[in-house]
Amino acid sequence: MTAAPRPMSAGAGAAVRWGGLAVVTAVLLAAWQFLPSGVQGDGSSVPKLDAVVKALGPSGEWGEYLTALRTTLGEAFFGLLIGFAAGVVLGVLLGESRILRQGFYPYALALQALPPIALAPIFVIWFGLGMESKIGLVGAATLFPILVSTMAGVAETDRGRIEMATAFGASKAQIRRKIVFPGLVVPIFSGLEISVVLSFLAAIAGELISANAGIGVILQVYQRDFRLAEEFAVLLILVVVGLALALLVRLARHFVLERMPNE
Amino acid sequence: MSTEEHAVELAGLRHVFAGRGRGRRAVRDVEAVKDVDLTVEPGEFVSIVGPSGCGKSTILKMIAGLLRPTEGSVRVWGEPVTGPRRDIGIALQDATLLPWRDVMSNCLFPVELHGKVTGAARERVSGLLERAGLAGFESRRPKELSGGMRQRVAICRALADDPRLLLLDEPFGSLDALTREQMNIDLNRIWRETEKTALLITHGIDEAVLLSTRVVVLSERPGTVVEVVTPPFPKERTKELMSTPEFAEVSGQVRDRLFASDVKVGG
Ligand SMILES: Nc1ncnc2c1ncn2[C@@H]1O[C@H](COP(=O)(O)OP(=O)(O)OP(=O)(O)O)[C@@H](O)[C@H]1O
Ligand SMILES: [Mg+2]
């Protein structure tokens, strides 16, 4: 609800944060380049930094990376959309109705215990090798965190706020619309922060099992052909994209909270 | 309205919170208040003081229509209370402002519930905020305000839909002594200028004497009225009043009654 406290001045905080990160990064990169690598001693087990940089440079397989990334991100996006919508709707329903919660929540918990990768073969059988099976998988994987945080948000609505609104004569519908729902923005974003990362993971996991396009597929191709520099290049791209997605959610959360309408 | 209509009329009021469960983890019935008789006349400022847990909030919630009496009757402006009324403004111990709304729209909340947000309502709220020393803070969010400012917003919200009766449950409980004194003077001015009827629950004896036309002292739980003290001061109250011998005498009267049964006062 409130912004994280900042004990230091913004400038000093940033200097420490970025300074520390820069030093650690420099040491890691130097170690990567100059330490002897590879147990086999043929240099192929861990590619040197310059080889990876080259794979990421203009001569790299950018066409391939980007096409694959577009497929994977597409699967993650549409799957997340489904998981998000279903999670919010089910979360509100389960949060508001004790009977539904007690009836369905154990099933939701049980399903959540299944790792997405174990579900992948089933989704491939149901939806085929294309994007659809991965979208379904992502939907199933991302639904749960959103459902749980939405449900908790509804069930834990501040009693004092409800009492205050009731005292001013609010109807049940008004309490829902003006007290409960606006209070869900924060918990839904907490769920979304987890689900965004999961969406990416589930899409790639699904592709590694069986797919005809996407990051998971090119990772397998590079592995098969021992193109380890390209393999590492793709992993680095994944890190950057994953971070960018998490950052995007933070920005969206900030934006929404600042701009919530006054009603 | 007839002139002899009471603002609030409590007769033979009793409330029991029902227990639950069985065996070792059972929760027993709690008789919070009993035999409470009290009338508040239009334009009065009545304070209720009493030991912690003696049922003060319970009484206020019954008047607000949030709780039903187990026995006895509650009337507001002559009508039996069956639920929350639109002509009551209430401010509870925690300000309970809505964090996603700015100050203006928090104050307009009751008006909005009653479907009456108009330019005139906005102007009235602006006037209230100005009187409460919050001019210029209309579009701030609660997290940008101090604790005292939030309490003042809560009081403005209570007054926003122009209620005839104002119910305040320890609205200044969490404030430091200095801010609290200032808020008391502010509240006295707001009460005089808006000509409301007010019922205040407080732990502060001086606060009760400073603000009220009558101070009602409750016994320990189950709470019942043991004394009504009438501070003989004009409507306008000042800080200076608090250092007069007359003020000390009235406060002493309330204090003696409260401590008569060696009862501790405090949150
Ligand atoms: N919802 C509830 N369920 C059961 N018991 C309750 C409930 N609310 C209050 N009580 C009990 O009723 C008694 C009176 O409570 P109340 O809140 O009215 O006291 P109070 O005089 O306002 O106390 P304080 O000065 O500490 O605010 C207390 O003993 C409390 O334990
Ligand atoms: Mg109380």
C-alpha cells in the first residue's frame, strides 16, 4: 500500500545500489573471460565471453532469436491473459463465497502442486504442437498465484472500512464496488508479479517438451549442434527479457495506483 | 420537527455479545452495557467517559445502527433505529480513510453513497476542509497526511453530508497532547459554526469537560450511567479555560466519579 521506505537519500541509495552491481558484474565478466573454463579442456563446455558477445553481435543469429522470442512471448502473453482473467474472476467468487471457497480451494491447491512441465505432454495431446498448447499451459500455470492473491484480498478486506461504509448507509453492492474491488488492485499486482515470471517459464518449459517454434526449440537445436555460444547468448536474452517483464509489472502497478479514479 | 423531539433517546438499553463454542475454547457471553438511559437534546455536545471495555463503543454503534440492542430502545430524532441512517455522521477511532482516494473524495464518500454529489456538496466540503485547516490538501492522498490531519479529514467526512447528528468515537485517541488540544479547539469551533448535535466518546477527562455541554460517566462493564456532569461554561471554549479553577473543579468532579470504584481509565 505504501511505498517502501528509503532510509538514505535517493542519490546515495542509487550510488550504492548501482555501484555494487557494476563492480560485481565486472568481476564476473572478467572471471568468465580469463579463468580457465571447461572440464574437458577443449574450451567447448563453457564458451568464452568473447564468443558469446560475438553471438550477440551483428553477426549473431538475430533473426532466429527474435522470431523465437516473438513466439514465446506471444504464448506467454495470451496464456497470462487467460490465467489473469480466470484468476481474478475465480478469486473474487471464492473470496466472496465461503461455500465455494471451502468446496473448490482444496482442488485448486491440489492442481497447483502439479509442475507445469508435467502437464505439458497432456496439453500437447489436447492442443497440438503449435502455440495453443503452450498458451493453455501458461494459463494453467499463471492462474493460481492470481487466484490466491485475489481471493485473499477479498476475504481480508479491512473490517474497519466496511464498518465505516455501512455506518454511512452503503448497500452490499456499494461496499463491493467502492471498498472491496478498489482494495484488490494491490493484491492482484502481487499475484501478477509472480505470474508474469511464471508465464515465461511455462511457455519455455512447454516448448522444451514439444513444439515447432519458440525459444525452447532453438535452445534444443543449439544444444544438439553444440553451438554453445549461441545457447548462452539466448540465455542472456532470456534474463534481460525476464527482468524487463518484471519491471514492466512494477511500472504498471505504480501507474495504476497513482491514477486510480477517485471513486 | 417538534421542539420537544430528542436528538438521541436511549431507554433501558442493554447489549450482550453472544458467546460461541463449547468446552475449553468456549467464549462466554459478554454483557457490554445494561440499563443505559440517556437523552441528548438538539444542539448539545455530550461526551461519554468510562473505563476501557465498559461498552462506550457498543453504545455508539447501537445509535449508528451498526448493532442491535439486546434489550431497550434507541431513538434518533424520535424514530426507532433499525439500521444506519443518512442523517448521522460518524468518525471512528481509526480514521479509516480510503487510501486510493484523495482528501476531497474521501470526504465526499458518504455524499456519494447517498447519490448527492453536486457542486454545492463539493463547495460545502471545501468549506469544511478550510475550517479544519486542510485548505490546499484537497487532492492529496491519505498517506501524504499526518495522523492528526487524517483524523481531521475523518471528521470532515462525518460532516460532509450535513448530518444532524455527529457521532465521534475517540477520534483523537492516537494523537499527542499538543495536537489533541488544538484539535479540541478546532472541533469546538466547527460544532458552534455548524450547529450540530454531537456525541463524543473519549478517554480524556479534560477533553470531555472542555468540549461538552454535558459529560456522562459510565461504570465498569457492564456499563451504565453513574453520573452526569454539566460544565457551566459558554459555548465557545478556549485553551485558557483549561487553566481556570472552575475548569479544574468540574474535571475533578468527573475524575472522582470515574475513580470512585478504583477504576482505571485508559485505552
Ligand atoms: N464484536 C464483539 N464480540 C464480542 N465481544 C465484544 C465485541 N465488541 C466488544 N465486545 C466486548 O464488549 C465489551 C465492551 O466493548 P466496547 O468496545 O464497547 O468497549 P469500550 O468502552 O468502547 O472500550 P474502549 O474504551 O477500550 O474502546 C468489551 O468487554 C468487549 O470485550
Ligand atoms: Mg471503544
